[in-house]
Amino acid sequence: GLQKPALRCDRHREAQAAEHIVAAVAAGERVAFLSDAGTPGISDPGSRIAAAMHAANLRVMPIPGASAVPTALSASGLDLQAGYCFAGFAPEKAAALRAFLQAALLSPRVTVFFEAPHRIHACLRTLHDLDPLAHLVLAKELSKQFETVLPGTAQAALAWLDADPKRAQGEFVLLLQPRQAQATLDAQALTLLQRLAQELPASRAAAVAADLTGLKRDVLYRWLLDHKDAAAD
């Protein structure tokens, strides 16, 4: 119900808005910086305003709010022991996108990035071409009515999107697990693991395979969860 003057400060006007805000605060006014999609300064504009305030020796007071990055991470179930990297939005051009995803697959950490609805299919197809077995989590509409957190492969995510055109609406958060866990599993270990999974629950199959191969149980168990169809076949 507040009736206060509003100042637009998208990425094209952020520098000018920062000057205006610094002057207003220096004159004794209070300014509330709001974003319509998450926490300001994470991916939305805001960092230049905060930097200008600090440079002017003025106080910036953060108020905790929803951000898609920690929200998605907390529900992803991914292995975060090595940490994660937030990479902003994925590149638009095909060559840059391919290089970006390749680097994410080779990273030691989970990569979290945003994708726009009109580019989500191209992003997932590129990832599938690079590594059909790459494990990712697709999240969208977090904390809203149609919230979705979908773990699996790029192909599984594409199939989910294609099942209903409305699912491609809204902003997406993608979390990509690097290849390290998969690289430790050779063909013989995978064959054994898949055979055990036909007879035993996944947790028990992973435990038995770990005893027989010397591999880590959590790596085997995660592979089974990430590749349920392969284990069934």
C-alpha cells in the first residue's frame, strides 16, 4: 500500500540509477531496491548500485529473500562436497554455449546457471550432444505454484518439456554435475552394477558392488539413481 516514487534501473540504466540513488541517500533519503525475480545483484541488476554506495561510504542493508540459486541447490540432491559455481545465464550463441557446457562438465564443482525459456531446448540438446549421460537437475518456478525440480539427463528433461508446451514457460535454473564420479566406473564395474540392480534394491546393489570392486559405494549408488533406465536394461 505504499505510494512512493519508483525509479527503473534495469541493466541499461543501472549506472545512471546508481548515481541518482547515491545522491538521494547522501541527502538523507531512504531507498529500497527491489527485484521482480529473486534477490537483486545475484543475476538481476543491483551490483553496480551496491558498489556505488560502498564507494560513497554509504550503508547497504541486505534483507534476506528468495534466490533461485540456494533454493535449487538445497533441493537438488547433487554432491556439493567440492562446492558449486554460479555462472549466471548460459551464453546465447551456439559455439559459446557448447564451450560453456564443456567447461562445466570438466569442472570439479557443480555448475549452477540460468536459462531463458526460448533457449532451454537448444541448451539441453547441446548438453545431450556433449554427454548423453551427464547428470543435471532442471528447476523452474521455484517457490511458486508450478514449482518443478527434475533430476535426470538432458534427454529426460527434453522429453518432460515436450510433453506439455506450457512447461517451457518461465525462467529455468540448471544444475550440472561434473563428470568426475562417472569417470571412476569402468565397463566391467558398470556391467556388474547393472546386473546386481536387477536383483537387489539400488542401495544394496551399490553396497555389494562396492565390496566386489573396491569402488566407493556412494559413487555406485549415485550412478544407479542417475541412470535408472540403463540399470533396468
